[in-house]
Amino acid sequence: MPFSIRLPALFSVALAGLALSACQSGREASAPNRAALPTMERVALAANTCWFKSGDAAFKPYRLAPELNSFSGRPRILAVPRNSPESRPVLVVQAEGSPARLDAFGPLMNGAEGERIKRDVLRWANGANGC
């Protein structure tokens, strides 16, 4: 089942915390750009590093197929079978609008890794880059 998340609603508490800490330290907090393309660029870089290049067993049978230059206004990344990249994707993560609304769907979201994928994508969309 796909999930849809409005980043501002989900992260407003976190941003408020960052703003307060910036006031106390005398520095301004810099939040990541929340538009669809920069959000998906962050997600694609982290997914490539953490899921595909790391040797993660859950993603070993797949490869990353980024489609960030989208004329539809929905940049996305796909996970496709490693030995059959023309096959139907097993995972699609896409964003639309500004602030970005994220969607993730496909067979991997319905499997054992679905919750982990969701957590990772949300964390990366918010600016984290660690695995």
C-alpha cells in the first residue's frame, strides 16, 4: 500500500526544535530544500549508498534506476531486478510539489522491508544522509 506524507506536517516539530536551538546558539538553522527534485536527489544518493552499494541483502537482487529528470514534475527512483532492468520495478519512490509529497509503492513496500524503506526515505528526505 502506498504511503503519502506531507513533509511540513511531519517535520514541523523537528523544525521548531532546530529553530529554538539556533536561537540559543546564535546560529541560524538551515533546513534542506523541500521541493520535489532536491528531496529526491537526497533520497537517491542515500539509497544508492545505503541500499545498493553497501551490499544490503534486501537490495542485492536489485539495482537503482533513478529518473530524476522528470518532465511530469515527479522525480523518482526505481528498484529494478539486477539482471533484468527492463522489467517492472519492485519499488518506486517519487516526490511531487513544493513542499514535496512523497509516495512509495511496489512489491517491496508490501514485504518485510516496507517499514524500513519508509523510515529510511523519510529520514533522507528530511536531510539525514546516514544509513
